[in-house]
Amino acid sequence: MGNQMDKLSHLSYAGVPTVDPNSVDPEEGPRIGVSYIFSGDDDELEDGCAADGTVKEPKPEEKQYDRGDEVECSVYNREECIYDKSSQCAAALEVHSPENLLNKCKAGDLVEFVAAGQYPHWAVYVGDFQVVHLHRAEVKNSFLTDASQGRRCRVANDFYRFKALGADMVVQNAMEQVGLKDRELSWRNPECFAAWCRFGKREFKMGGEIRIGKQPYRLKILMSDKHSHVLEFQSLEDVVMEKRRNDYLGRRAVQQELASHFNTVNREPGAD
């Protein structure tokens, strides 16, 4: 049994101590050491492709957005909170139809598209009803309504707490990447790409940080007012990948996954 669980296929818990998941102190709550062994580009799955590359037809109910199933979390670099998505920022979590969001967007804004059972899709609004986004391993310029693919959306400027570049520079960053594809890319997913355009931080790029030993990043998953789970990572890119995986699964599935993991590691050795 040990500390391994096949269901958590994106994480490695082997040989890493865990603690009681019933702890209520957010600073001393459950903490799991995580190794970076993510596989593949989650953009493939976000657009309705199975892991083997076959295309699946989305069911109508898969397009629905359920606020109650959204995973609330915070990200820390050592003691500094650099990302926060929780009920405390309810206004920022409000979603709209693509048509209504157009009235709220300004050039340089980040846009997040959300739907149940899909990875969130991020884009940079560049004006004239258009966004630039990383889609199927290529940076594209699309109309916002086309990029939404039927999903609800919101302005996502305030989730990351970094200082934003000027709007003109954000748009320039995005437009200069249009047409890049495959091995020319420096990002694994559309969130890292869009965030890099707005904040200009190399940490959002592949290999932007050296992963050696220490794990300065913490992802705190908020399960209730008194309970949270903390996972540790070596780089911001690692955190974003796991955060997006949680968004894909949804709050209820993440709760079940973590509960199953702790039940597994807390069983006595040799138990059936």
C-alpha cells in the first residue's frame, strides 16, 4: 500500500509523509509533498479529446457551469500569497455569457472560460472583440465568442496578485506570439501563456525555474471554512498544472480523491 495511490496519476506520494486530514489549523493542516511528473498537454483534454487522442462528443450537460463545484484555492510562494480564488472574492468569480462579457472587457484583460468537466481556458483580450490564446498547441487570434466554444466566461485579472504590465504591452506580448506552434512554444497550457502576457514573469514559461530539491510553492485547496489541504511544488508552472487538473475534476471529485488518499495511507501495513 504505502503512500501511493493509482488514482492520483499526476502526483507522486511515494515515501512522502502525510498528516491527519482533520486538522483545522490552516497553517498546520494536511500537507503533501509533490513531485513533478505531470504528463502531456492538458489542452488536448480541454477541447474534448480523450487521452488517446480520439475525439469525444461533449454531452450538453458537460457544458453547464456549477459555481458550487468550483475548487477554491490559494497559491503561496513561501509566505507570499500570489494567487487567490475563493468565495471571499465572489464578484471576481461571477461568470457571464461571451456576448455579455464583451461589454466588460478592455484590451489587456485576461479572460477565463469555464465549464463543468473541462479544463479552464484562458485568453488575452486584445480589443475589437478578439482574444489571443494558446489552443491545440498553437497561439491563435480568435473572436471571443468563437474561443468560448459555448462556455461561460469572466475577467480573470485579479486572481494572480502580480503587478500587471501596461495594457499596450500585454496586447503586444500576446500579438507577437500569434502563429507559434508545437516546439516553438514556451508554455504548456493557455493559463500560463495568458498570465505571462499580462505579468511578464518567466516563471510561467516551461523551464522558467530550476527544480532542485526545495519546494517553495504551496497550493492550499480550501475544502471548507475550517479545512484545507496543502500541496508543495518546486515551480509555479507545476502549481498551475495541478490547479488546472483540480478545476477539471471539480470540487466534489477533488474532495473524494483526497479523502481516498488519506484513507489509503492511514491504513495499517498489510491490511486488505
